[in-house]
Amino acid sequence: MINPGIIYLIASIILYMSKEEWRKYFALITAVSTGIILFALPQGQYLQLPFLDFEMILLEVTAVNRFIGFIFVFFSIAAVIYGINLFSRKDYCLTYFYIGSSLAIIFVGDFFSFYICWELMTISSYFLIFNNQKPVTRETSYYYFVMHLVGAISLLWGILLHYSAVGTMALTTVKVGLPFFILAVAIKLAFIGFHTWLPKTYAETPFYISVILSAYTTKVGVYSFYKLLGSRQYLAYAGIVTAVIGVLLALSQTKVRKLLSYHIISQIGYMIVGLSVGTAIGKKGGLLHLANNILYKGLLFMIIGAVIYSTKGEEDLINLGSLFKKLPYTTVYVIIAAVSIAGIPFFNGHISKLLLKKGTNDPILVWGMYIAAIGTSLSFLKILYFGFFKSAEQEIETKQRPTKGMLVGMGLLAAACLIIGLRPQLLLQILGGVKKEVNYFSLHYLWVGLQPTLLAAILLKLAYQWVKPQPHKSHPFDLYKLLGRGFNYFGSKLSQWHNGNLQRYILWILTALVLLWGQALI
Amino acid sequence: MTFKKVYSLGLIFLLGILLVVTFMNFNQNNFNNNYDLSEYYINQGVQDTKSINLVTAILFDYRGFDTLGEATVIFIAALIISLLTKRSTSSLVYNNFSPLVYQNISFIVPFLYIFGFYLIFYGHLSPGGGFAGGVVIATIFVLLTITFGVRRTREEDVLRAKSLLENLGMAGFVIIGLLGMVSGYNFLANGQAGFYLGEAGKLISAGTIPWLNLMTGIKVGASLSIIFNCLVREVE
Amino acid sequence: MNEMIWLIIGPLLIAFSLLAINLYLKKIYNWIIISSSILTFILSCSLFRKVLIKPLAYSLGSWEMTKGINLVADPLAGILIVTVALLNLLIIIYSLAYIEKNISKYYTLLFVLTAALNGMILTGDLFNLFVCVEIVSIVSYALVAFRRNHKAYEASFKYIIIGTVGGFFVLLAIILTYHQTGTLNLAQLVVRSSDISKVVKSGIISLFLIGFGSKFALVPLHTWLPDAHPAAPASISALLSGIVIKGYLYAWLRTLLILSNPSEIIASNLNLILIYSGVITLLVGHFLAYQQQSLKRLLAYSSISQIGYIMIGIGTLTKQGMSGGIFHIINHALVKSALFLAAGIFSEKIKAKKIKSLVGIGYKTPLVALGFTIAAITLIGLPPFNIFISKWLIALAAIKAGFIIPAGAILLGSILALSYYLKVIKAIYTKKKENYKIININWRLKIPVITLTSLCLIIGLAPNILLPKLGQAVRYLLKSKEYYQILFTG
Amino acid sequence: MLAVQIVIAILFILGIYTILNRKNVIKIIMGINIMEASLILFLIQLSYKDGGTAPILDKEYELIVDPLPQALALTAIVIGASTTAVMLFLAIKLYKEYGTLDISEIRRLRG
């Protein structure tokens, strides 16, 4: 009986110490065996540990977290296979630490260990993002860490309020200190307005790292949203805003990984909608969408990674083109992924989007999702067309082929997309199953699923000039940087007061004395 | 008058008022009944320690530990000063005084020694004690240095000897304190540990107090002359 | 065998005989130093074990309890003594490889410092407390000036002026106390503090706070610290930041709670002053630390901010908050020493004093840099390290006592701390050139850093080793009547 | 008694005034010594009793002043003197390093 995350955490230390040739096998064995252990875990609370003046529950298994944990482990296998020859020792160690803490956070049952895992995730992902060769990552990782710490502190503050009001540490839906929990979760899952860290970091790390990052951080945010905030109608509206604005921002990007990053934000919006509308179907749809999103978004990141790998660093849609000749396998995968994310029937995106639609009754939300779906389809048509099929003005050179590991990794995820798309019950069983009332493949639903893509295709034709990737300013207004500057200004003023004059310092002491003494007398 | 000056004057004025207010509020009522400690010292001090100088009795017996502390402070002060002095420079090699000065100083030195050691050894009988005596002894070195200068070659040796003496004085203080522990009592125990206290008013009395005085005297004398030597070196 | 007195006179004796040993027994010099500090550590541990069962008192000169000076050891003193001895041991190991000039004087100062700190923690007499405080101060001035350059002199001069003025405030307060009560014995003061007239008492307490406060660097009395700590050798900065200012804090806390009990403090709103001065201290410390270019100066400002956390914990005047504050004292002593020692390795062996020049150090000395990084992460207050636990305890206690803003400030402090420690970590792991050679560093320099950082992790993972004992320690602080009983009924 | 106490207060604030308003390092040190003197005066005043003799009991005396504050005063004097010595030494050093004794110019450490 052990928290699957802890296996990974221990493995990360062993990986750091193990020999070069054994490392990848060990990594794979760990991942696979964790998956097996996960299946064997019975539901309930285990591993209680007294700490300070409360109990830490290190393992709490429910249908939901087993479902998410399963997806996490599966993705980690695929990601490790994908990057098996690219990871260095540091990467292996940090990756496993990162995955381990995000797995652990899914399975813990009290706020304290929840917070600890939350922070461990932040720390390890900081070092993952921090790349000693690329100067820009120093800034972005700094930004990432500070922003996430703001979230974490907000979470901690919420926990403190909750604990002092309620008196127990058990992980439940919170009632006290809700705004702080919302802020924490919002930063973690990149609500629009708190999303600025995401495109910055995911677009700048090495491609095999961004594959891993894309899957976990925000999804842990979604899980904590589900676990902590419960279903609140007003959050659903926030979710739909995130979905729509995210997709609009994505459309204006030309760098593929930036585009995908904004898409993560947008897809998160869907999940929030599903989780907060309050219906059982919506909730299941949201969770299934989470799983699907991990699969196809990870696949997309892997694909662009393969492109970067073979072109030695090219990921701008302006320069890319006609890759389908050069990277045939990758092209197959990208079609699968794009079709999945667009929600075309018989692929997994269709299923979860359908469940989400089923679960919501509010017309605003339904229309919002419709618009977002059109945007999604449009942007993936854009990737497909401009990246893979349209002939480029300057022929792009592919200097090396994607490795076998990459192809296998992508294949695993693509296969999973297909299988879920065709037999959704396989995965939904873990969640407890959905009643048969939704017939995914009825004609009506097929038509509904195809609508956005058709509209998007028409839009692409009509607004070709507008959609076409073109160079643009990529320095959006950032409130948080301004805040940082204000903080710095205040500090420098304070620093100027300390001008080294001893008499001034003694004057301060005397002032303090007179004030203190005077007020004590009066 | 700048703002800073006005402000600081105001503050100081306020502080003065606060102090005076505090002084005026002294609780005269329990002034007398509370001072049982000093009453005890006055009434029992001589019997307890056989030292008729009560200040010495308090300094070296009742509160001997404080004295160890303050001796350590001087020790550290001397240490800092000798630490921060530059090693290379040497100075005050030679001064030109009239022969009268040399004669007088030579004449006066033995008396100063006697005076210094008198202060130390009669510390428990009359005003004086280790600190005062030590200072007098230090003045001897000061005088000698000023009049006759320091011989360059011997300077290091002299300083080292003084430091050793200083250390010896400090260590001696602690060791005399330890004697109390050796005889089964606590650190710095004097009369309680059964040391011979003698008769109040006699030179050889009061147990360890004269010895502690001696150690303090050696230590203070050495420390102060080290401080002087180093300062002199530094000024040139 | 009485540990208490040996903890004071043992180091003193060693200090006084070091010169002779240096002259005549040069061969075993290092061994004597090491073995005596190990002995001190063992003694302190044994004392700690004893006081957990029952607090001890020791009368110097075998006088009756009220007549002479006493040493008193309660669990709180025991914990601090162990911390002092541990840090002293580690710093001596470090210094063996670090200090190259004036070795004998350096160790003399170090041992006197240990003795005086122990005296300050153990003493049961108000004036003796002042004497010990002055010894510690004067040794600190000396150690600050140890480097003999203009920075050291200026820093030491500022320190000495501010420290002396603060010392006079303390002395004035002590004289006033004696005037009002006719006793200097701390235990007797517990009873007689009610004799002090109200007006005088407010004066005494303010003078104590300002006097000691200017020694433990409460904002706005902190100005000497950022000059003094960086000017000293790294091993000394570690000691000054880690334990000396905490010693002053302890001395102040003890006198405060002996002269007035918690309900009185709350009635006179002093607790508000303490808590909000803590808030100001931590914010100012963090803000200024962010502005620094030099690593050690940054660390010094960070020390100031940590004093703020401790003040908030103490200001709550609840058992939980106090034990959180004291836990923070210990944790911070370990962490900050590790940071300063690592910074010392950087500045001495790699000649990197500015944050900018730290580039690539993570590849030159991987182990030390890792230690530094872990310690920095600890100090930011991230789990699973010990500072997080103490911050948690303090914040929780503050919330429970109704101080919402200070509790928030504690957490805000973490973000501010991150903003500057991350700058350092960023520099450490930045790669400019492709190949860095690993620089060989003496194991004596490495061991203390590694020990301290691993202690952080251990305490962070298992705080329950220490916490019950802290609860016991706080008992004697909050209920000064019990402190009285240690001396008078045994 | 109050007259002496007022003198003490005046000396104390005079010392602080000197520290705050004199530029010369040596004068600042003198200010500190003035403060110290006021405190020692306070200690002596504490022990004073009308008509009391010094606490040296070579004969039988009626009224003896309190010996404890005198002992404390001695300790305080010694500590003060040592600190002053160190301060003066540092002042010499500062003069050598900075070429001035003006405290407002001795401020290379700041911020």
C-alpha cells in the first residue's frame, strides 16, 4: 500500500544515482509497475501519519483520482519512451520528481500533504524549466516560480484559514477562505488573466521537457479545482471566458508551441465548465476531457517536438511548410491529434465534448463552447495546412529523422486517442461508467461533432488573409511585470534611506525609543 | 538650524522629560523594605567573607562571576587592539627628555610597584583592589615606555610576555574559582568551601579574595599596558 | 559533574590557554580545539537531557539563592545551548580550513564568544546578564573588524556605537529595576516586579526593548547589521547571524517575561507593538534584501527579516506562537549558518562576492552549491524543510490569536524571499562557458554545510522530535512563577 | 535627590545630543562616555544615604551606604572603559583608512 507518487519520488533519487545504461530501463520499469500497482489499489483511506497536531493521509483512493492517476502514469510512460535517448541524468531525476509529486498530489487526502506536494511540483518544475544554456529561460523560469509561489501562498493561506476555522485537515470542498483557494487554483490551471506564465515557459523549454510539462501542471490544477472548489455556477462562466479568449489568443500565434500553450488554456476552460455546472454528466465529461486533453495535447507537443528535432529548432508556422513529405509518420499522428482535438466523431475529443454539451443547460455556456470549438478547429486546420501541407516559400530542411523512441511514444498516445474515441466505456468504467443514455455515434451527434470543423474550414477559406500566419508583436501587456517594477522601486527608495550616516541611524533608534516610551506612558 | 537638528533637539528634549517623569515617579514606599539584599551585605558581609571592604567582598565573592566577566571584557579589548595593530611598524623608539626626567622616573618606579601591589593586596581591607592596582601597575609600563622608549628588537617579545601574563591572570582567576569545585562546592566558592578565612581586618584573611585580586591585578596591568603599547604603535 | 558551569568556564579556560598552547604545544593545537568543542557539545547535550526532566539551578560561590549569582537552566535554555554548541563545533571545523591569519586570536575570540553566549543564556542574574551581553557584543565588534580593511573598520565602528548606546539603555533599565526592587535576581524579580510603579515599569520595558532591540536588529534599529555581518569572515557571519542575535533576543524575551506577565503585556498593548514591529521588520528586511548586489549583504538583510517572523511568533504570547517562534530561532540558526558558510566558500575559494559573479558556481562546486540551493529554498519557506514548519506554526498561532494581517505578512514574506533568493539560485546554475572544472574544496569546509542542510531536511520531515520539547520550554517563559520555583523550591 | 536625578537626566541627554549632532568621531565617543558617566552617577546616587559612610567596615558605623551599586558601578566602569578603548582604536583606524574623522563622510557602506 503506497502512494504511487512516492514510488516516483524514490525512483527519482535512484535514477540520479544509477548508471547511464540502466537508467532508461529502470525509468520504464518504474512507470509500468506503478501503473500495475495503481490498478491493484483498493478504494479508501490509508497511510495515516500523525504530524504536528493533525493526521496526514498519504493515500486516499477514489474512482476519480485513480482515473487521473492512471492517465498520468500512462502519459509518463509515453513521454519517457518519447524522450528516452534525449533525457540527461538531471532530466530523468527532475522529471520523475515532478511526475511523482503531481501523482502524489492526486492521491493525498489532507491539505497539508496536498500543499507539500503542490510546492514540490513547483520546485521541480522550476528546475525543469530552468535551462542553463538558454538565457531566456532564466527569466521565464523566474517568472514561473514567483507566479506559482503566489498561488501556493494563497493556497497555504486558504488552508490556514480553513484549518483554524474547521479544525480538521481532511481534504474536502472548502467553505472558508474560498477566494484564496480560487486564486491558487486559478494560477495553477492558468485561468485567463493568470495565464501569463504558461505560454512563456512551455514555448521556451527543450521540446521533450515541454511535452512533460504540458501534461501535469495544469491538470493538477484541474484536479484541485474539482477537489477543492466543487461546482459553482459562476466559475463555469469564468471557464467559458477562458475557453473563448484562450482560443482567440491561440489563433493569433505563429509559433506552434505558443499556439498549443494557449490551447491548453482554452481546453482548461472546457474542463472548468464541465466540473462547475453541477451535473454528473458534466463532471464526467470534464474529467474525461482532462484525460483526452492530456493525450492529444501531449501528442501535439510531441509532434512539434519531432518537428523541432528534425529541423533543428524550427517551430514558426511562417517558416514551416510541406512537412508531410518529409515526416510521413508524424503527419499521420498530427492528423489524428488535430482531429481529436477538433472533436470530430470517432476520436476522443468528440466524446468528452459531447458529454460536456450534454451536461450543460445554460445557453451561454453552450454557445460559448460552440464558439471555442470553432476556434479550436480553425487553429488546428491552420497548423495542419500551414505546417504540413502548404508548400513553404523557402524549402525547409530536415536534418535528422525523428528517433524510434519518439515515433513509438507518439504512436502510443495516438492509439489511445483512437481507442477512447471508439470505445469510451473502457476508460469511463474507471470513473464508474456513464449511463447508456448518450449514444455517441448517433447521426445527430455525428453532425453536431462535425459542425464546428466545417464552419472552421469555411472560415479558413473566407478569412485566409487574416488567418495566415504573419509576423506580429509578441510583447503583450503584462500587469505582473509592472507590479514587480513597483516593488523594486519601493525597495530602492527604502535602500536610499540607508545612506550610511551613523547619526541618522542613531536618530532612528532614539525616535523609536521616544515613541515607544511615550506611548507606554500615555 | 536644519530640520534634522530641530528634530533631534525635540527628541532629546522629550527623552529628558520622559527620564525626569520616570525619576519623579519612583516608588518611595517600598524603597526601604525592599533593600534586604544590601542590608544583608552590610550586616553579614564581613562575617561571611572576612573582607571589611564590602565592595571588594561583593565584587570578588558574592558576585565574583561578574568580575570574571568584566576581566574578560578587558582581555577582549586588549586582544582586539593587538589584533588590529599592524605588525610591521614600530615606534616611539627614543625620546629626548632632560636627565631630570630619567632620574625621577627611575626613582619613582619602585614606589609605584609598591603602591600598585599594596592596592592589590589590601583590596579587601581598604579602597582599591585588583582593578585599581592593575591600573597603577600599567602606568609603570606606560611611564617607562614614554621615557625610555621601546627597543625595537625586544618589542615583540615584550608584547608576547605581557600577553602570556594576561592569559595567566585570566586562567588563574578561573583556576582559583575551580578550587571551590575541587573541594566539593560550587565554582568560586570561598568561605563555604572551607578555605581559611582568617580574621577580619588582617592582611591574610578573606580566603581566596586576595588571590583573585592578585590575578585581576596582573591581568589588568598586562592588558592595559598591551593596549597602550599597541595604541602607541598605531599612532606613529 | 555540573554541566552548566563547565559550559561557561570550559571554553573560557581553553580561550585563555590558547596562546600558551600556540607557543609550546603547537602540534596538538588543532586537536585541542576540536576536542574541546566536541566536549562542549557533549556537555550541552547532556545538560539538555537533564533539564528536560527537571530544570536545574546552580549557585556560584555556593551562596544562598538570593545572595549571589545563579545559573538557571530550563528546557528553553537547554535547547539554545545545544544549538550554540552544535554551531560552534561546526564552525570550528570550518574555520580550521578557512582562517589563515591570526589563528590563535581568532579561536580565543570564538571560545570566549561561546562561553559568553552560554553565560547569557544560563544566567539567572540581571546584571550578570548585562555583563555577558557586553562580552558577546565586544567579541562581536572584534570579530567584525577581524578582516582589517576599511569596510571592516567602518562596520565595526558603527556596530560599536549603536551597540554601546543600546547597551546603555539596557544598563539604565537594569539600574531602574534595581532601584525599584532592590534585587537583581531574576527569580526574585518575578515576585517583586509588582512593586515597580507603573510609570517606571513602562520605561524599563521600553528601554529593554530598544536596548536589546538594537542588538538583535529590530527595524528601525537594524542599521548596523547589514554592514557588520558581511564585513566579518564568513564563519563569523554565520555565528553572528545564526546565534548571536538570537542570544540577544532570548535575553530580551526572558527579561520581558520576568518583569511582566502575558496578561500585563496584552493590557498595555505591547503585544501589538511587538507583532507589528515584527511585520515591519520582515517586510523591510525582505525589500532591502532584494536590492542587494553582494551575496553576504543579501543574507544579512534576510536575517533581519527572519527576526520579524520570530517577533510575530513571540508577540502572540500563546504557547503555540511562542514555540513556533523558538522553533524558528533554531531553524534559522541552522539554515542561515549553512548559507553563510557556503557563501564563505564561494567568496574565498572562487572569489565570488557579488551575485553576478556567482555564475557557474553550480558546476564548479556542485555539492556546496546544492547545499546553498537547498538552504535557500528552506529559508524561502518551502516544504518539506524546517522553516516551513515553523512559519506554519507561527502563522497558525497568529490567526488563532486574531492577528490576520501579520499572519498574511508571514506568507507574503515567502514570496518576497523567493524573489531574491531565486536571483542567486539563477546565477549559481547559469552556464556561461561550456566547461567548468570542479574546484577541489577542503572537506573541512564542506562538512558543516552538508550537515546543516541535512539537519534542515531531517527536522523538516520529523518536527515532532523537537516540538514537544519546545512546548515544555515555553511553559517556563509564559508562566514566570514556575521559573521562580526552579530557584526557590528546586 | 531629585536634583541629582535631574543632573543625571541632563547628562544622559547631553551625551545623546553629542552623539547626534557632533560630526567628529572623537566627540561622538566622548558623548558616549558622557552617557556612561550619567549612568554611573545614577548607580552612585542609588547607594547614597544621608550621613552614610563608605562600605569599608574598619570600625562600627551607624549608617553605611549600599555597597552593591558601587560594585556594579565598578563593573560598569571597566566595561565602559574597555569599550571606549576599542572605539578610540577604531577611530584611529578609520582616520587612517578614510583620511577624515568626519562621521558624515565615513559612509562607504550603505543601502
